[in-house]
Amino acid sequence: MHGRASIRGLLILAAFAALALACYAPALDGPFVFDDICEIQLNRGMRTLWPPHVMLAGGRLPHRPITYLTFAVNYRLHGLSTRGYHVVNVLVHAANAWLVGWLATRGLRRLAGETTSGTASLVGWLAASVWLVHPLCSQPVAYIYQRMELLGAMGILGALACYERWLSDPGSRGWLAAAVAASGIGMACKETAVVTPLLVPLYDILVAHAGLVRGMSRSALLALLRRRLIPYAAFAATWLVLAAVVASQRHRYPELHAGNDPGRRLWYLLNQSRVLLHYLRLAFWPDPLCLDHGWPETRNLAALLPATALVAACGAGLLLATRRHPGAAFLGLSWFLLLAPTSSIVPVSDLCVEHRMYLPLACLSVATTAGLFHAATNCLGKPRGPRVAAGALAVIVAILATTTFARAHAYQSVTGIWLDTVGKAPANARAWLCLARNLLDEGDAIRAEGCLHEALRARPGYADAMFHMGNAVAGRDRSAAAEWYRKALAIRPDDVDSLVNLAVLLALENDPEAETLLARAVALKPGHVEALANYGNLLLERGDIPGARAWFERAAKQAPDDPVIRGKLEAVTNAAGSP
């Protein structure tokens, strides 16, 4: 019996993997985009697996240790060929879908009092199929850097699955230990796994012991909580993993330096009510999907109150439903809980990002699938009702898979994904900037200049756009480029890149200010390769061979594989007559 179940489970996993690969086939050779570039493509830390502190030294965003380790393994196996990275993301997503199906099946059986496979199994696996092919999952799957969302979700699902196995066999402490380990691993993958120690008791009470909740047996519930004190404490201890990850790199978390302004936190929370409703709409009508919404914050209380009242009413309704409908309440409360780290009182830099709906969407998929089966059975009876529901869901899966396949085409090129983004979020200055940067990389300075004007129209005083405007016009008008760099520096005086690029232009005019700017850039960022190398170029032009050599040596230490710096160092070394 168990052997047949294992084979069936492996076959479902293989089917999920094949279906996911088919849906995301257009994106499998897609390039690095957005944060992929600074955290993987240009991150020298990804070039090594050991020691860990080297692997976690590069980039600029917070390092999630387990996720970054997988990137380093990908680099060791595939270099900068993106197909291997994409395939890993797709396979992790397929494994997560399998876990969702397994958990949904077990949970529905507990709620229905079933001990063998039946409608619960059909509902669980169909719900997982809907989630697997849903286009709202496309961002964390097709956007390589968001593997952290996939792995964080795997940690949460793994913890719940192992805990469910332990509930079936309480004498097997290995499953409980595995559940606690999965919780800690999830937190080393993504901070949103912080909710795992709360989700476990929620599942335990509302699903595994739903009968106690329905019967309002307070004494039995208190007895359960006393028996679970040690397991729950073990899960809570995994918060120490997340605390260590965050404490070791506090400087990479701008949220920790936002101050304790309660007003800002309140406005963020109120704005999230509209974002949550937007997430719900995308779950049921996933269009338009956008890599970077650039959702603006509003402080218009009258505009925010209706959404806030509706979200609060939904939350209150779920709490009230815990007695009569504990399973539905678990899914709804889990949806809120999974979104809480980014949609509550911690002001994250982006108000709305689609990848945050990755695992919360699974809750909606299970709830909607189970609700459809329930409605069809009530209206049409058995066996016709479940058959009609299954047929309808099969059609929905086909439609969603086709939509995801189409969405995956947007990730085939950097220009393509940013053209898609600015088309859907034309007021997003950052999206226009990213499109302009890519056009500059492709040598299309004219189109890039137009995109940068759009960025500055959307956000006047945008220093990054001013800096890149200088890059765009430098080839045809040095004085205009210098002026753009000065504008950027007027807003952000310590911008090392603007200092270096302005210094390079001034050096071409033999302006003595160039050396002052380079010295300031090096003082601000001693390891800045371009600043070091250009200081060497400046001294070389003056004929100061020993001084140039010293600067090129410093640059070479920072970028030992750079052929241009290595070539110049060899040239000045030979000119100095040194071996």
C-alpha cells in the first residue's frame, strides 16, 4: 500500500516538473534581470563556495545564506549561462506544488474525517495544479534572484509537511526534528519564513484538531497546548536563525534604519490594504502582471479607509469562522499571516511586489478548489458534482498554463521585460531607468536618453537618472554630460560613480579638479575599482610612472581578472624597468 502511494507521489512530482518546464520554456534561456545583475552576474562572491564569508561578501542586498549558496553552486556548474539557474527555479516550484498537494490532501482528509484517498485527494492535487501553472507565480519562478521566495516557501511547506507526518506518528521524533530544521532552513532562505512557528500551531489547532475547535472544548484545547509546549518552543527557537542572519548584516537592511516613526508605519499599513485587494484581484484575474509596479504611496485617508475597512472586515470574519469552518479559517488566516512580514507595519521599500503572493496564492488555490467542489456537490450531488468540478478545474488549469506560457515570453530579454514594465507602469521612474540602462549597454544612447527623460518626468530630482543621462550624452556632448553629473552630485554629494565619471571627463580637458574628485571618490570608497584605475590613468598621463603603478596595483587587487587593468599594470611595470 505504502509502496503504491510512493510510486504515485513520484509520478505526480514528475508530472508537475514536466508541466512547469513546459509552461516556463520560453524563459529558460532568459537573461539576468534587475537584481540578478548585481547579486549574481556581477557579484564576485558567487565565484566561490568556500569560505562562506567570501561568498557572502559581494553584492549590495541582504544575503540569504542558503539561497546564495545555491547561486554559487549554479555558478560552479553553469557559469553565467542562465538556463541552469532557471531550471533550478522551475524544479523548486514543482516540488513546492507537490508539497501543497500533499498537505492539502492530508488536511482535507482530517477535516472530512477520511482515512483513505477520495475526494480530498482529487481536490488537493487539482488545487496544487492550479497553483503550479498560475501566472501570478511567474515572477518568483522566471526571475532568478527570487529563488529566495521559492526556497523560503519550501522551508515553510517542508516544516508543515514534516509536522503533519509527526502528527500521524507522534512516536517518530525524527519527523518533528525535520520539521524544526525545515523552519530554520526556510529562515536562512528568506525572511518571510519568520511566520513558520506561527503557522504550525495554527495548522495543529484548526486542521489537525478541528473537532476540538468545533466543539469549543476549552479544556481539551488547553491540554493540547500544554502537550505541545516543547514542540512549539522548538519552532520558536528557529527565530534565532533569522536573528543571526539579520544581525550579521544590519547595514544591508534599510528597514532597520528607517527610524521608529509611528506615522510612517501607520501610513504603510493603511496603504497595504489597497495592495492586499490588488493581490486578491490578480489571484482571480492575473492581468496585468508587472515586474516592478512602482506602487505610489498615498496619504489620503479618505481614499484608504474603504479598503482598510474591507480588509479588516475580512480578517474579523475569518476569526469568527474558526469555530464553524476551521479549515477555511486556517487558509484565510494563513493568507494574512504569510503576507504580514511585508504588508503590516514594517515599511519595506516597495509597497507592491507580485512575488510576495507566491505562497499566499496557494492558500487561495486550495480554498477556491475546495469551495468549487463543495458548491458543485451541493448543487448536483454525487458523483456528478465532483466530476463537473474536476472538469471545470481542468479547463482552468489549461487556461492558466497557456497564460503563464505567454507571460514567460516577457522574460526572454532584458529590453523585453522592461518595455513590458513601462507599458504597464508608465509612472514608474525606476522602470524607465532600468530600460535606459539596458539600452545604454546595447549602445542605443538616443533611445536611452528618451527613457531617462521619462524617468525624470516621473520623478524630478532622480539622481540615478541624472547620472545615467550623463552617460547617455557623454559620447556627443562632454559639457552636457558633466552638467548632468554635477546635478546628480548636487542631490547626492557622495555618489562615487558620479564623482569618477565627472573626473574622467575633466581629465580629458586637463582640468585639475579631476584629481580632487578622484581623491574624494577613493576616500569615500577605497575599493572602488574605477576610481583606482582612473587615478592611475591620470598619473600615467602626467608621466608619473611609479605613482600610476601604485594605483594600478591597488585596482588589480580589487579586480584581479580584469584584463584592462592587468594590461596597464604590466605596461607601467615594464616602463619602470621592474621585473
